[in-house]
Amino acid sequence: MVQDIVDNVPRARHAVVLSADGIPRGATDGLTGHDVRTISAAMAGMQSLSRATAHFAGPSRDRQWIQTVIEFQHGWVFLIGAGQGAYLAAAAEPDVDMEQLSFRMNRLVARLGTNLTAPPRVNAGDAAQAGDSRPAQHDEADRSVAVLAELDKAVASVPGALHALLLGANGLPRGASAGVGRDLADTISAAMTGIHAYSRATAPFAGGAQDDEWSQTVIEFQHGWVFLIAAGEGAYLAAAAEHACDIEEFTTRLGEAMPALVSQPVAHGERASDA
């Protein structure tokens, strides 16, 4: 049944079913045991960190994680839930029909139903839910991150855009849009550093080499979006928006701000630059 995705979706490459603690449950043909174990471990970490960023996308009673999508120049990786404690990851070429692939992935989950239920040996799901319960608002005006005018302008120009945070190659926050407190910046920076590492680890699964260029990782929730995009010179941008936001417009605005952002000098060990 897992093979159905590759057999019936042109340009789909692979699919793997895994438990929340990274144990492979099944895979399509053409992957070695090492490949399956590697992608299962990376995707287990990815889903846990993805869920932990829910509060960045704004306040909501229903902050259910829907999917995580990783984009490379050479392909895509998709991750969705597949029953309690189980997940389905799929890889495809750049020009895959994403709607058809999503349909096949969700149909597979529905067909397998409770057969995919895999309570984790380590309660990763509860840990992720604990991350979701963090307050979305932080009263820490005296501990705010340095505001970068370019980021603030990009956020203000797109309805539904919430936050943007510039991270250096070391994963530390260099600055943000207005209203991002130090606690939120530090929490999201830590999560995004892990998401960036897990994203790059999936490059071979998507059909490329380990060092092939990663473009972005997008996390969809019931109430909003969180995404991480390459910003040049080893830096990257974390951003969040409401679910109704025009994500394409938002990423375009952020892209226009990047040249000015990455050109700003940052002293060694400095945590945030001046705007």
C-alpha cells in the first residue's frame, strides 16, 4: 500500500512510514535499510520540533499541526500524521503534482487507518503538546530583541503576517520584527536550528546529495504557518503568519528585505544586531 504512492504519482520518489520515536514501519522499494533508518530518525525529530513551534503562529485553541514541507532545488519532502504516534514521509521531484501527491498520501493514511497507530516508546507526542501550550504573547518589553526595520516593514506590509526573525549561521537571533521578545526569540531560534539541521539531512531522500541546496521548510497548522527560509551567507529567516495570510506575498516581501539584512555586520558572538 505504501508503494501505491510511487506507482501512481508521477515523479514521486519514495515514501516511508515511521513511529513518533523514529522506528521505521514500512517503506517503498529502492531504499536501503540505512536510508530508511536515517529518514525515519530525521522525520521523527522534525515532527516533534514542528509541533513545538505552534505558539509562534499565534494564539488559538486549536493549534493542530497539519504537515511539514521541505523544499530543495532538486525536490520535495512531505511529512503528515498517519494515526496516533505514526507519520508518513514522502519525497518527490521538483515538478511533481503536489495536489495529487497530497491526495495519495492522505488516501493511504485513511486506508491503513488504525494499522498505523504506533504509541511511542518515548512520549514524544506529549512533549510536543507541551510545547504547543506555551503562551503566544510575552510581556517582556524590557527584554525585546533588536528590531530590524526591513523585517518590520515586510511583516507590516502583508495582512496576516505575524513575526519574522533573522538567525545567524550559529543559530542565534540577530534581530526581529517589532514585538518579538527575548524568550520567544530564543525558543524559536533553538527549534529552528534543529529544523534546519533535520531539513538538510533529508536531502538524499529527496534525490540529491547531502550538501545540495535547501530552500525552505514550511510548517502548516490549523491556525497558521511557520516557515524557515535560506537568507544567504549562512543566515536564515524564521517567520510566522495566520492561516489566511498570502504566504507567497509574505515570502516575496521577506526576500526583498534579505540583501539589506545579510549585509549588516554582526560582531563575533553578538546575539542581535542594531536595526
